[in-house]
Amino acid sequence: MADPTTLLPLLLLAPALVVVAGLAASAGAVTGGGRPSTPAVETLRLLTKQRRRTPTDDPLLARIGLTVLPVAAVLAVAVVPLGLPGTGAAVDLDVGIVWFNAMEVLAWFAVWTAGWGPNSATALVGGYRVLPLGLAYELPHMLAITTPAIAAASLDPATVAGAQHGLWYAVWMPVAFLLYLVSTAAMAFWGPFAAPLGRDLAGGAAAEHAGLDRLLLHAGRWMLLVAAAAMAVPLFLGGGAPPPITGPDPFGGPAWLWVAIKLVVVLGLLLGLRRLMPVLRMERFATLAWTVLIPLAVAQALVVTVVVLL
């Protein structure tokens, strides 16, 4: 169950996390061809810029979505064991993997309402793009995070991480690991899966948002990406265990340091997608998901199940 003494500091840090993630989001905009300003200047500009209103909009609905997105990311990372001394995850749940996936799905609602609230055609279309994309990537994602749970016979991320001593799950279930990375990028609408915030819609769900509203949307997106990358560490990379992936551990060091190193590596892989792949058309990704990714995910889960039963 949740320990209030560990959960409260995490919730109090949420505003700071939004600002830090806003810096990262601004940096991504700059490196992606946006205005040539530093991340700090861009973040300050958004914090001081006036919010935008449209005729017959629903600001309450929009603000709910904009607030829920970073909050969902914080609640998702709350069940990730970070390897800190004397603590596991901020919220110790036996079904932490289920909770994590539920918070990711909550991001659908957040982006959809953020696009619906302004009562603008481009924002509304961007918000509705979440639905077909969500149906396409949620099933591979759910199967990918279920596969390590099957191998460890537990839905607790800490237990899954502990079951990988000597052999990381990324080695003997590589299909699930790759599907997790792809679906994680889709969860955060990142790189080739950025259709809900696409340039063809002048920003999509973010088109009518300015100032703090825009910062919350992009910060929440980055925070969701970081949370999903963090969960990859206990699910597939052995948590805080040092390399190598097989045999005795020759390297020392605190668990939190190895968690941080693995997190940086996973984030690097996800950020590389932005450079390597263009934005995919939604119908092509949906076809790819239903004809290739889901069958691969099912096959990987079946192989792991057979190995565990034998």
C-alpha cells in the first residue's frame, strides 16, 4: 500500500517536475527546428505569455485535460522502483504494473479533453486522433508489459526486477522489449507517433493553447515519456542490478545509479526515433499494429508462458 511519507514529497515536487519537463520540451522544440532560443528562455516565455481563448470554448474542460496529463505521469512513475536507499517505489502496490498502465490510458483522456476544450476544428481533430492511435498501440503495449509479469509471476515491478538476477528480460524476450519501446513512444505521442500534435494541424490538440497551458501539455508529454522509460528499467533491464546481464555481478555501485544510467540509455533510444523516422500516417500504423505488432506480442507472450510452465 501507499506510504504517505514517501508519496507526499513526490506530489509536492510535481510543480517543479512540470517546470523541468518544460525545459526539456522546449529543448526538444529547439532541436527539432523551432525558434532559436535557449530552453530556459523558451520556458520563461511560456510561463509569462497570456493564455489564449477561443469563441464558445470550454476552459474548464481544457484545463482538466492539461492538468491531468502531468499528474498522470507523476502517478505513473510513483510505482517505479528507483533504487533509492531504504525505499522502493513511492507507492508500493502489488499490482503496480496495472496501475502504471492505467495512468498511461488516463493520458488519452487528458489529450482528448485538451483538444476538445478550445472548441476549435484543428484542436478537436488532434484530440480525436488519440482514439485510433490508442487502440492501435495499447494492445501491443499491454501485452509487452504483461510478458515480464508472466515470467516473474507478479504484477509488482520490484518483484519483476528482482526476478532478472543473472539474465535480463530484454535478452530472452527481445520482441516484448522492442514492442514496449515502440508503444511507449506512441503513448507519449513522440517522434513518428506525434499525429495528435501534428504540424499538419498547426499543432493539433495544442494548436489553441498558449502560455502556461501549452507548457503543461508539452511538459506532461515529456514527463509521460520519462515515466515510461523509467518503467522499462525494472521490467526488462534488471532494475538497479549492475551489468553484465549474465553471471556474477562484477560491478559495484548503488542501485539508484544503475537505474539512472539505464534510464538515460532508454531515453536516448526513444529520442533517437525522432531523428530516424518521420511521422507515420495513422492508418498505416493501425494496419501495422493489427497485422504485425499484436501477433508478435501474442507470440512472445506464448513463448514466455511455455518456458515458465516447463
